[in-house]
Amino acid sequence: MVSEEAVLGALRGVMDPELGDNVVDLGMVRRTEIAADGRVDVTVALTTAGCPLRAQLQQDVKLRVGSLPGVTGVDVHFGEMTADQKRSLMARARWKAREGAPVTDIPPSTRIAAVASGKGGVGKSSVTANLAAQLAHQGLTVGVLDADIGGFSIPRMLGLGGQMQAEGRKMIPLEKAVGAGRLKVVSMGSIQGAVEDQAIMLRGFMLNRAVQHFLEDVRWGAIDYLLLDMPPGTGDVQMGLARMLPRTEVLLVTTPALAAQKVAARAADMARKGYLRVAGVIENMAGFTCDHGTTYELFGSGGGRRLADELGVPLLGSIPLDPGVAAGGDAGTPASLAAEGPVRAAFSALAQRVTEALPLVEMAGCTARLAELEAVSSK
């Protein structure tokens, strides 16, 4: 008589093609019954009763289980998952997707931070550019990937014109010395043929592919930090990032307003569902101080602290609202490198807090060194 173990083993060969895992490990097999005459009953729970994969799964179950010695027939029944079961299923699928992350040229010792938020207009790009410039000024080599494919702005903000060149099958980032350090920038705006004031119109799948190319097909070389300037929202690029770069950590940008805080919380929820660590919160446009010394909180107050407390993460920095930030971005001279002032001081403190929250990996005598050697030997 066929055993239940053998039936479950056969069912592990039945894959959900959308989730990339087998129906047993996904928790979709609810019941197996084996009759004395060798007939097997299998109940499979679907995410929705009208799942379009129903017929394919039924056929695969019958073929796999029916091929076992001693099985005289297979009956397949379907049920529908509860809300909790669906959440568990998707958590398993997201974890599984991480295991198939693409091979990149990013060294294992590089700390990767996605500068993200749930909405546009909070200043993610200006924070990314100024933070990258300040980290480089402190002697670090910093890569910046402009993951906002259709809304690229990093090359202009960092004063890096021109187009990326290729060596063999790898793109070479645009580079710029900053203080004792160096910036390396990859952006759709630096691709041959890109025009700054012309729209790039790509659907979700192609947006993901563009980011994947920037990860797989770029010769990053040695970099201490890689900052990703994320597009706004919780869409395709954000979901793809968790799969493609599972060691990414997230820096959430919000303005002091309550509405921005709540939307940023959604981005944190999405990151955590993709098993990405939220490293901290950055409050932007915190307050405007006029020439006679009075500070006006034009966008409210306390949003950064409230969000950090809600998420249980540190508030890494509070950046004042200052016209020098916008002017520096337009001119390609980041305000974080300007003469001494509140903006430079704020970004200098932010860079220090970021290096504490995401400390550099000491390669000597640790597993990261082994990983680096493995990566080199596999090329």
C-alpha cells in the first residue's frame, strides 16, 4: 500500500508557477487520504476559488501522485485559504524568492541602503544625493543607484554629466572624487540616448528589468556603501528589490506632516514583509529658519519622531528646510558640502548616524571574507 510520505513526496513536484515553490511547502495541501484499494484523495487549498491555475494544478497532482506504485486512481478536491493562510503563503513565497537572488558585482562587504518612502515630494532624491556626498567627503567610496527609472534626477544633483561607457558586457559607473572619498553613480539619465526632459515610459515588469540590469551588468568595483534612490510608493520596483538584493536595509524619509508619516509607515510595512530591515527614519524639511533667527515649521512638526517610535527604529536625522538644498541640487553642488551651516551640520550628523546604524563590515577573519573569496572564484 502506498504511504502518505510517498504521496507528499510526489506532491513536492507540483509547483505553483506564479510563486515558484511546491504546493506542500507553500501549505496548499490540506488533506491526503489513501484508501485500501490504492485510491488517493488530495485536497488543495487555493488562494481564490476561481484561481486560473486550478486546472493545471489538478492535472499535475493527478500525474505526479498517479505515477506512484500502488496508486489505482487520484481524486483532487479544492478549497479556499483563509486570510491568515494567505498571509502565511505569501510570506513563504517572498522568502523563497530571496533564495534566487541574481549574482551582482556588488562586494559582499558593501552596506546597501534603500532611501525610500511611501509617497513622492518628501525629498528622497535630495536626501540620497546629499547623504552620498557627505559620506564620500568623509573618505568613503559610495555608489548611488538611481532606481527611480522614470523620474531620474541623481546625475544632475551630484553634478555628474556625460554617459556611462561599457567594458565588455559591463557598464562602468560615472565617477567623481569628493573630498577624500569617491562617488560612483548609475542612472537611466546616464544611458546613451537618454534626454532629461523626455519621458521614459515602461511598464512594471520592464522597470524591474531595468533595475536588475543596473545590479547585474554594472562593474561597481570596491564600494563601502550603495545608496538606492527609490521611486515613490510600494510598487513593482520595491517588491523586486526584496528579491534581487535581500541584504538591503531601508532608510525611510518622511516630512514632519502626519499624512507623510502614515504613508511612510506603509513603505516600512512592505519592507518588512519582504524581510528587509528598516534601519531608521530621516525627517526632511523639518523647519525653516529665516535670517532674523525665527524658525517656522511650515510642514508641521514631530512626524519623524512619531514614525520612528511607531516602527521601533532610531530617528537618524532631521534635515532643515533650506533653499540651499534645492539650489545645490540644480547646480550639481550638494548643500551638504557647502560652507558651514545648519544643512551641512545636519547631513554630517546624519552620515555619522548612518555609519553607526549600518557599520562597515570588517573583512578579516569573518564569514564575509569567505563570501568575497567565493564570489571572486565563481567569476
